[in-house]
Amino acid sequence: MENTITKLVKVGELDFPPRKVWLKTYGCQMNYHDSERIVSHLSNLNFTLTTDQTEADLMIFNTCAVRDLANQKFYSALGETKKIIKDHQIDPETGFKKDVIIAAGGCIAQTEGKDLVKKYKQLDFAFGTDVIDNIGEMVYRAYAGDKKFAVTSWDKSENYSIETKITPGTPMAFVNIIKGCDKFCSYCIVPFTRGREKSRRLAEVVTDVKRLVEYSGIQEVMLLGQNVNSFGKDNNESLAMLIHELDQISGLQRLRYTTSHPYDVTDELVEAHRTAKKLANHLHLPVQSGSDTVLQRMLREYTIEHYLTLLAKMRKANPEIIITTDIIAGFPNETEEEHQATLDLLDKAQFDFIYGYTYSPRKGTKATRINDVLTDDIRLRRLKDIQDKQSVIQAALRGQMIGKTYRILVEDKKISKGVMKWGGRTSCHRLVHFEGDIPDKDYQWHWIEAEITSVTALSTQGKFIRDLGKTPT
Ligand code: SAH
Ligand code: SF4
Ligand code: F3S
């Protein structure tokens, strides 16, 4: 990094001295991966990442539109930039710091890009979800003096073809395998912000992952898509086929995928959970509601019976598997009985964790046409019912871990009650904290074994057993 500090890069007509980019990401893992791609592309224009907004030359917001709260967080953070700029370097003419460029990308920018640049004086440009890999050209354009533009076009090429970008130094990589979503669940904005489904070719993904493992030290891969179960549909390929191919790559330790739609889980995929040795003991399978009638109104295409049968099959294929899910509380006109059905499902499904949300109306989605009688108070109370019940189930489930030994990939450390603890994830995606055996030893990205000593619904503590190093065999 040292030598980039003085280096000047010339691109086309422009000089690019060393500059700092500050990036704020909202939303799902796909957005986080898009941010990784943005940073990687910008390094070609001499940008390095900063976490200090006050020293940024370029500020980028990678936005999420999935619920109103995500939108509000972005609007208020964008509002704050005025003050941050004013407090640091003032241009007397505009009242803003002269050379700071501000951009908004991602899901809000995809549908509202043009309006955003009109409405927010400080916003220089906006870019959608399908032009992430053109960020270099857009930043160039802004430095060439072209401001107040929005690029929200869709990639028209027949195939989805990319090379994965990673954050250097980590052994974990997000690998996009399919983009977009064709499901149009009645509450969801994603098909509008991410466009139609398009898969990468299986062979391309395999070559990509081989390269990452061989040359970039990647050991754990998370396959990403809004509905990864649709992977390869148009090419006579499938997620199960891909998993089997990736399972053969020596040096790859763990494989995960997210997110799955219960309607599209095939028997071959269930079978992959039995046979693919590297596939993690974790499945995130969003159910959204425990009521068949609500699922119908959500246009989810499955019943609770189908969902529970799937869980049983998965658990038979891999008895170690743990299941997490997403639930929406208070879908329009959800009755008390329908809400009760969701509470009943928690007992039957035995989820290890729930991402619970109150329903948030999204412009342009079918659910907004329902004349909804529920209030925010009802939704919040129902979400609390769900979380309270889940927390009891979760503590009991996690209690079963006590005394067992797990392999953990250590991610980072933190001080808790005056004691320095390291934290990492098991194959089943539970976060475990432990004290290292040697003070001051750096365990980051080591594989270790720990025995679980205590748990609560939200935290798991372990006792260090042994260090397997950075590349266990
Ligand atoms: N593609 C994934 C997840 C997409 S969004 C899937 O189909 O499972 C992540 C989660 O946000 C969804 O699973 C859903 O639980 C929640 N969500 C989506 N739209 C929402 C809305 N309008 N209000 C509240 N929660 C929503
Ligand atoms: Fe949204 Fe449904 Fe697509 Fe998931 S499957 S992204 S919830 S429309
Ligand atoms: Fe949000 Fe877009 Fe992801 S709306 S959840 S960032 S696909």
C-alpha cells in the first residue's frame, strides 16, 4: 500500500492522484459483494478505502430498498454529508467542499436514480444494480466535470459473465452465480431493483472458484443469488450440479449458498446435502409466514406442508444441518389466526435463527393494492410474539451444542467484559466466542477447534482446544 501514496495514475486525459473512497453499504450480501467489486474497480483509478468519512474524496452509498427503514437510513445519511463537507473544506461559492464527489448506487438508485440527483444538491451521480462493473467509467466522467447524471440501464447481453472480486487478505469469497429475480412475491421490490434472472455458466463459476482457491487463498465460498435454486435453468444446469463440481476442488474447505426459495428446492439439491462433503451444515430457507392463506396472498407458491416436508428431507440427508429463515409479521390483513399459524410453525420447524421483519409496503408491488386494515402497532406486537417465542426455542436448540467440539474459522476479536475474545463461525453458521490459548497470538483466519461451554439464545461461548492453522489439511 505504501507506494500508492505518492503514485500518480494517468487514465485517458485525466490524472488520478492517490485518493480516498468512503463506502457505505446497506442491504443484503449481494449488495456487500457489489461493494467489494466497486472497491476493486476503483483501485485502478488510484483510490484506497477509508472508514473516515471526513477524509473521503469520493463517497459512495450502496443502497437497499427492501423496507422503508432501509430507504430512510440512506436519505438521512445523505443529508448528513452536507454537514460533513461543510465542516471540512469549504468552497465559498457553493458552501460545499470543492472536490468531494458523492454517488448513490444499488437498489434505491436503480428505481429512483434520476429523481435522487435532482432532489439532492450534493449528489453528483447515481447508478443502478446492473452497471456496478462500469463504476470506473462513471467516476472518470465525474472527475472530467460531467455531474448530475444517472445510469440505470440493464445489461442486455445474453449471458451473465463476470470474474469474482475479493477483499484481499480474507479466505472467504462471495461468488455471484445468478442475478435478478423472476418470482415477484407480492410484497417484494427486488424483482424491480435487480431485474430478470440471469445465470452464469457452470463452467465459468468452476474456473472462477478454482482460480480463487489456487491463487487468492480462498477457502470458504458463499454462492450468491436472490434465488439460487433457479441457477442454470436456461442452460440445462443446476445448483446441485454446480455444488458437486465445486466439492471436488482441493483446498476449498467450505461451501455455502443463499438464498433459496422453497418452491424450487429439488431432490437433487437435497441429495447434495447428503453427498457433498464441503457443503456447510446450514440452510437459510425463508418461509415468510406459517399460514397457507397468507403464503397464497404473498404469491409464494408453496404450502406449509410442502415446507415442512422439505425440512424433514434435508434433516434426513444431513442430520447435522441447521435451518434459519425469514418471517414477515403483519402482511396486509393478516388475521390473528394466521399470525397464530406462524407461531405454531416455530414449534414444528425448530429454526436456529429468524430474521423477522414487520411488513413494509413497497411502491409498485402487488401487495400495496390490498386495502390493508392492520396498524403498525399490531405488526410490531406480532413481530415481538414471534421473536419471544423463537428466543426460547433457540436457547434450547443451542443448548444441545454444549460439550460438543466444533471447527471454527476465526474472523475477528473483541473485548467483552474486559476479556479479549476471538469470534468465528461453525459450519452450521453459529458464531462462537473463545479466549485464545496464547495471549497476543493473532488467530484471525485460523481454523481452530473449540468445545462449547455455555450458550444463550444469541451468544455461544467455547473453550479453545487446538489451532489447526490457516490451511488445515
Ligand atoms: N431472495 C430472498 C430474500 C430477499 S429480501 C428470498 O426470497 O428469500 C430478504 C427478506 O426481506 C425477505 O426474505 C423478506 O422476509 C423480507 N422482505 C422483503 N420484502 C419485504 C417487505 N416489503 N416488508 C418486509 N419485509 C420484506
Ligand atoms: Fe423477493 Fe420473492 Fe424474489 Fe425473494 S423470491 S427476492 S422475496 S420476489
Ligand atoms: Fe436490499 Fe436490493 Fe438486497 S433491495 S435486500 S440490497 S437486492
